[in-house]
Amino acid sequence: MYHTGVAERNFRSVGFMLSTLGYATSRAFHRVLAPLELEPSQFAVLRGVGFDEGRSQQALAERLRISPSRVVAIVDDLESRQLLERRPHPSDRRVRNLHVTSRGRELLDQAIELARQHEQRLGEGLTDAERTQLLDLLDKLATSLDLTRGAHAALREDSGGTSDA
């Protein structure tokens, strides 16, 4: 029979807690976006284009810190759904700039509202000061892991699968 000591039962781990919260939050965010038939990675790209419209795929990949091939795959899917469109660069025929379509803008607005509601639910047990403190502490951890603010680490993986945003 395995016996757990008091110290082992009371063990608290930052990594384990972040992993558990991350998994639960990720699954919940997938469910939040599901009615819009949008994956979190697609939301991240659509949001990135919507907030900085007219930039190239390469610029978007650099800003989100994800591989250009991953961006191409996501943009291909969003373009096939008529949510994004590639337009020729005015002075460089090799470059295509990204723009949100009117249909994409409507979907993005809905997704942003759902994301905002999701964020409110996540933090409803915190005061404004606690939320700020938590975000400051998480920023410190992210910096120590060399993670860029606003660029989800899961999108860096070029696995071709869905990831969270």
C-alpha cells in the first residue's frame, strides 16, 4: 500500500497548476468558438489580420511568431471560407497582403465578443487588483520562458494540428 506523507499531499506546483488551468481554459475556449465553426488558431490569425489589416502573410507570421507555412495553411482555410482575402501588394508582385472580408469582419466581431465573455467568466472570482497582479505575475513567468506577449506558444508548433489562441 502506497502511503502519502503530509508534505506530499500539500505539495503545490506552479507548472502543474498552469498546465491544468491551461488545459481547462483551452478546452473551454474551443467550446466557446465552436458555434462559429472557428478554431482558436484561426481566431488568432483572423484577429491578427483584423487588427493590422493590409500586412503580408510574412509580417503576420513574424508578429505572431509562428512559421510562415503554418500561417499559409490557416489563411488558406480562412480564405476558402471567404473570411480573409489575399490582395496583391501595390509595389511587389510576389507579396500578397491580407484583408478581412465583410463576412470575416462580422465573424471576427462575434468571436471577439465571445472571447470577451469567456475572459470575464475566467476572472469573475478575482478583484480588479487581483486580476492585474495575476497578469503581472504571469507576464514574469512568460518572460522567463522567452515567450512573446500576444503570441501563443502552441501556434509556434508546425504540427498542422489545431492549437489554442
